[in-house]
Amino acid sequence: MNLLIVEDEVRLRNALANNIPWEKHGIEVVGQAGNGMEALRLIDRKKPEIILLDLQMPEMDGLTLARQLRQDDPLLKIIVLSGHDDFVYAQEALGLGVMKYLLKPAGDEEILETVLEAADRLKSELEQRHNEDELKQKWKLNLPNLINEFFQGWLNGKYEPWEIEQKSKVLQLDLQKDAEYAVAVVDMDPLSEDETRFSKKDIPLLQFSLSSIVKEYLMATSCWVSTDYAGCTVIVFQLDGNEEPGIALQKINAVTEKLLLTVRSCLRLSASAGISGITGNQEDMNRLYVQAVRALQNRIVLGYDLAIPYREEQGREPELTCQPNLEKALEIALETGDGDKAIETLTALWDSGMAKAETVEDMHEHILYFTSLFICMIQKQGWPVREVAGEDYVYFRNHLELAAKEQILSWLQRMIRAYLTYASQRRKSTSHSMIKTILSLVENEIDQEMTLHAVADRLYVNSSYLSRLFKQETGKAFSTYVLERKMERAKAILQEGARVYDAAAGVGYRDVSYFTRVFRKYWGVTPGEVRH
């Protein structure tokens, strides 16, 4: 530790510097000053850590110097050695942060002991500050991971409302307590067979790249981006409370659609997104997340590179667990329709248990485990186990009929395929309900101008999703179907003896000449010829 002695009496100053064995105790006297101004110059050059200070000095007294030094360096240790035993002096000195007030003539031993005490205290404070700085740095570096863990827990329904509020404050997240939220889950689409730049082992890298692109793209948006246990990117949107939920979701669909374009432009690979079908408060986060995950599953039917809004299905919504283990990985693989991943995870579960079974009792224990696991996952979807399992339902009722490991494994693999098939059928059924709504709109409003974008806006979905869904279910483009229905209706109206003008108006054409051209191109004859 470095010590500076500030004393205007030369004899006392030299005695303090030379008569006390400073070096023996690890103290180095780096300078001596006769007044406050001289002390300031030395302090600037020598950077002492402890100052032994007299109060009564020319040019600048000790209290003035102490006041200035405490402002410049709060850690600096100041020990007053003064001939004034006035209480006011002592009180003012201690009020300035002086560590100790010694009265002259203090003995060398007392002065040495006080300086060593100051050195020990300074070491302790420096160590504490170093630890605090280190903790702050660690906290800063680990903050993104802590935030991601918070969102994983929140999305999976782990927290009570008070925990959400408490944890978000600690993590400095500006969550509005009464705000409405929506969730989107984004994931890279499976790699095509002709992809040469990346392979399956690069999936974690691509998921990381996707998350980075999403964060950068949505930087100016009121949302948070995290990743879930499956590696998908999750976007939690905090909505404007004054906006109607349907309009807010429509905007999220549009933003997400543009985001996917950006991903494709950056990576030259496609990604898809699932979007919750409703908005909700903080306590609804698990439900919103589940909806977004299930919406993303629909890419199996509709294809890739789509922003897919959630559509309500029959049965209750599942409450996803939050255990990042093989059971969770299997559940995610099934819910996202990834059959290869589901088989791979099932094999890992098998190898960790059933494959090692050596007795009949061990095998029965593991059969019960797999039976309960599949029942739990199926019932979480609100599906009847009997319907999903089909002919294999018999093994749920009497697992003793499974007599060999190979038979058991084959049954479990069939259950995975059965689960995926049943999920696909349910998604198609849900899609059919939307298509029925669209077909009804076409029939009821055929006398009006109708575009894909207008219908999409009315249903609060994006047009790309609606176009893909409509063609998937009907085999025709939306515009082609609308044209067919309009031309068939116009022909029927004309055959009933109506005027060409009335037929055109009846199917939404205000320009009769344009209607005539379209009609002739479609039917090969003019409206007048049909009428006659």
C-alpha cells in the first residue's frame, strides 16, 4: 500500500517518514507534502492509497483537502493526525469520511496500527468491489440466457402471476401487467434432398441463425424473442391495448409473413411460422404458445414457407410440460409432425430402458411406462386413445399379449405412425371448416367483387396461407374457383331470360362489355347467344 504524509512541520514529517518501519509491514511512503496544494500535486502523480493528514496547514488546510479528495476518490483512506482536540474539528473530519482522528502526539505504534488497519480495510473494499464488478459482468453476460429461461418457463405455464411480475422486474423486462399478448413460433423447414450446403447436423446452427435474424428484424417491434426446448424461435408480441384483437393478429400475420421472406433471402432456405389464434393476458401465455405450436404443425399438410394462424379444433388444448428430456423431445416431435425425430427419440428411450431389461418383470414395467407415456400424450390433445390406436388399442388393455421385445418395439413404432396420421386427419378436418366458410362467402356474395386478399382480411389470416389452404383442399386456385362459380351463375341467369346487364350485375360485374369478354372467353359464346 502507498502512503502519503501531509504535515507542515518538517521535523515531525521526517520523523513520521523515517522512524516507523513502514516497509516491514508492506507500506511504502511515496511522498511528503508540507501543505494541501503540494499534496494535491503529489497525489496526482503518485496515486497514494492512504494519506496521513494534518489539519492546520498553509495555503490549503487539511479539511478542505480531505473534502476534495473524498469527492475524487471515495476509496481513498484518510487518517487525520492533528493537535486540535476540539470536538467540532473531529466531527467535521469524520463527516467527510476520514477513517480515524488521531491526536498529537500519537505514538509511532498507534500510528502504524491505524495505517495498517486502513490498509486492511482498503483491501477488503477493493476485493468486495472486484467481486461485485465480476458478478455484474457475469450477470450481464448471462442475462440473455436468464431471459430465455424465463420465457421458456412462462410459455410452458410454470409461473404464477406474482412470479411473472417478480422475475420480469429482476430481468428488467418491460412487461405491461394488463397488456394483451400473442405468440408466434418460427422454425426452419426440413432440408430438401437436393440441399448440398447443409445437412441434418447443421440444424442447430440454422436454428441459431434464424433466431438472430428474427431478433434483428423485429428490433423496433414491441416483442421479445426467445427459443423453446425444441430449438424453435418464439416471438411474444405485446399488443397495443387500444387495438381490436382481430386487427392486431392480422398485422402479426403480415409481419411474420415478411419475416419469412427475410429469412429466405438471408439463408436461401425456407422457414415456417405458427401464430396463436387469439390474444390473451399474461396468464394465458401457455395457451397462446400451445396454439402457435399446433398451428406450425399444419405445414405438414399445407407445405413450407408459410405463416400459419391457429384454427380451433375439437377437444381440449394440451398443457405442454416443461421437462427438457427425452419424453419432452418425443412429445415435440409428434406435435410438430417430425416422424423421423419421433422414431429417433423413441429409440433412445427404448435403448435407455427396455433394451436393457433382462427379466419378464422388467419388461412389464417398461411396457407400463410406454403405455402411460402414449396415453398421456394422446389425452393431452383431447383425443380418444381408442380412435388413435385403432387395432393396436388391444395392447393398452392387455399388455401381456406383447410377448417379445421385437413385438413391443414394433407396436410402439406403429403408435407413432398412428398418432401422426390421426393428427393429420384432424388438421384436415379443421381446414375443411375454413374452406366451407369461404365457399359459403362465395355463394352468398357472388353478386359482389371478390378477391383473395379481401376474404383473407375478413378471416384475419394472411393471403398466402389462405391461397395454399384453398388449393390444398379444393385442387383449384381461389380466383379460378370464383370465376367458375360466377360464370355458371351468369349462365343460369341468362337461361332464365334475364338481360345481359342483369346477369352481369348478378355476378358482380359493373362493366357489361368486360363481362361479355370474360363470358365469351369462358363459355366460347356471347351472353346474348346463351339468352336466345
